[in-house]
Amino acid sequence: MRIAKSTAYSILTALLTGVFISIIVAGGYGLGNILGQRPLWLAILAAFMVAFIFQPLRDAVQKIVDKLFYRGPYDYQRILSKYSQALVKPATDLNRYAKLIPYLLWKSLRLSGASVMVLDRENHRYLMRAAEGESAKLVDYSLAEDSPLIMRLSCGQREIDKEEIKRMLKREIPAAERKLLEGVYAEMEQLKAILTIPSISESEYFNRPTLLLAINLGKKLSDEAYSREDIEFLRTMANQASIVIEYAFILEELKKKQEQVVKSEKLAALGNTVAGIAHELKNPLTYLLTVAQSMAENWEKQTFKEGVVAMFPAEVERMKLIIDGLSDYSKAHELRIEPVDVTAILEKVLAILGYDIKKNKVFIIKNYSSETALAQGDKNRLVQVFMNIIANAVQAMGEKGGDLSITTRAEGSEIRVSIMDTGPGIPRDKLLRIFDPFFTTKDQGTGLGLSITKKIIEEHKGSIYVDSHVGESTTFTICLPRA
């Protein structure tokens, strides 16, 4: 049976103090014999020395006891500091957060095991995302929202001690409560936990107090019980965890909504050009249909053959450009960076916008670099970038039309694409805001096109600049990392 800390401190402190006082008394007695008397100042000096030495002596005894029998006290501030430093940059990866808690507690408090269960909102369960020690094999184990342990934590909003549950089961209690407590006890046995700490969020984000996380702790290797100081420290860590996890949930939701906004903006832009796309596809399809219908009776004619050979590949390539461009534009997936030919992407965009370009009397001037303009990028996202900018330029020039110059060039570690229109230009006060979300100068528009464009370029580790002269021109320059 282990000796309680307070008892061990008292015994050792008394022994060492007794030895110390005995030395002082013996010294004073010897000095008194030498002097032939025991002056008052000697007794005062002895008392002063006892008072002066007692507290340092007691602290030294405490350290010795902890080191020899209890393996050192816990530095709670240091543990929290380590945890806080590791969470400086919040993200949506809950696994990263979850792994820190059991590892720090298992190592710092010297436990048999530790684990963390995090709310899985979609499946209405609490999933064990990380565990250490004897709990490690339980990773991916989960409990339903209506399981006894989860319900007890959610309703009570305080820690659950398995020994306390055991004591309660020995009393006379109602059958319903007994069944619940037996379920709690069995689940804690399964989790190899003798103490479970809840992390509750009372934020308006969840509309009601919500259990976000449960920290399950095994026994201490020292066989000590969890002290009041331990519980207070663990509550603090759980409260900190609730803030971090709630923030991760919010970021996760914002990311999903952002993807929906991007998709809506793409659909809106596509809706504006769908009639033109249909027209652009109709022309080559009509030509191909005409050729197919007259091929049987005209194929032997040399002029017919030459005309088909000259026109057929060009019309098919035109259709392919439009269809490929639409496919790249509509696909939704995680950012996939690879070497891409910027010139080929521009040609796809021009094919998609071909009808609008002709209708608005816009003349395209291509100044493509003689070098292959290979950049590091995601072709689907870059189609969206150039669609936004070129469509805006065509609309800006209005019914009068104008020139649209597209220039590609390699400069150092970058591929640069400049798109210049001869439209009315952008006033300086509006130029400063064109990349702001929801800012638009159009009668109809979401004001998200250029904001999303800028974000896509930044995701590519690139940059975008705009230079405008009122009454003359506007130039957008996109810089992408060279492949």
C-alpha cells in the first residue's frame, strides 16, 4: 500500500527538522560550555536559523519525495504551453489537433493510455481519432450520440470518474439510472479509461451546448488517483480544445461554402455564354452534316475532295477546342498542379467565347511567345481565370468593339500573360476595389469573378496586376510559376 504524499512529506520534514534542531541545540550546548554560560543572543540566533531554514528544507523534502516515490510533479503550465504552441496555425485537419492531446497527456502525466474522441457531425457519432499507450488499438472506434457515456457527458457537462460510477452502482438507485450507469461503466471499460473529460462548446454556432470532444485517460503508472489539481488542469485543456475544434469546424464549413460560391459563379458565367457556345458548335455541325449528306454523290469530284480535306480538320479541331474548354471549365476537383501549356488554354477560352467575340466586333491580336509557354498550374482553374478576364474585356468594349491583345512571354522563373483591351478603362477609385468580393460595375453580375480569379492565381503561387488608363485601355497581367 502506497503512503499518501502529505504523510510522507510530514514524516520526512519532521525527521530532518529534528536532526537540524538537534545539531543546533548540541552546537549551542557545546558553545555554552566553552563560554561558561548560555547567553540570550545564542538562543535567538538558534531560533532565527530554524525559521530561516525550515521552508527551504520543506521544499527540498517535497522534491525528494516526489523524485523517489512519485516520479516528479507535473508542470501543467509547460504542458499547456506545448499544446498552445502546436496549435498556432488552425486548419481544418481535426486529426492533427486530436493527436496532440493524448500524446502530451500520455507522456507528461505518465499514463497507461490516453485517447480522444471527436464529434463526427455527419454520422452523429464520436470517433476516436487518436490514442496512445494501451488505448492505441482502439483508434477509429466510435460511440453513437445516444450512447450512455456520451449522453452522461453531454447532460452533466463534467468529468466522469469510473471509480465514482462504481461506488454509485453499489447504492440503491432507480432501475433506469442503474442501467445508464452500467452502460457508462461498460463503455469506459471498453475505452480503457478511468477518467473522461468533456469538451463542451456553448457557442451560438452550434445553437446549443454541444459536446465536441471527450478526453479518455487511463490510470497513472504511479497508481495515484487523479488529484483536484489534475482535474482543473484537464478542464483547462478541454476548454482550449473546444475553441480549437470549433474553429476547425467553422473553417471546414466555410471551405465547403466557398466551393459552392465558386461553382455558382462558374455556372453564372457559363449561362451568359451558353447561347454563343451553341451557335459556335452549330456552325461546324451544320458543315459536317452537309458534307455527310452530299458525300455519296460528290466524293469523286476533285474539288469536293480538296474542300473537305481543307475544311474538315479545321472544323473538327474547332469543336474539340470548345468541348475541351467546357470540360476543363466545368470540372471540380482539388487543386492539381502540373506543367500546362498556357497558349493551349488561351485557345480553348477563345473558342468558348468565339460567338461573343464576333458579336461584339472584337478583333483578337495574338502575340504568343515563340517558346512553349509551360507554367505550373491546374488547367481547369486557369481556364476559369482566363474566361473571367477575357469575357470582362469583351463586355467592357461594348457594342463598338475594339482590339483585344493577348501576349505571352517567359521572364525569368515566370510565365506572363498580358490581356489588353481598348475599352473605356477603369477609374482609379474603382480600380482599387475590383478584386473585392461583390464589387461590380455591371448592372447584372455577382461581383465575384475577379475576386475568385485573384484567389485562384494566389493558390498557384502567382500574382495578378491591372493597369488602366481611362478612355484608352485596360491591361491585366497574370504571372505564373514557370514549369
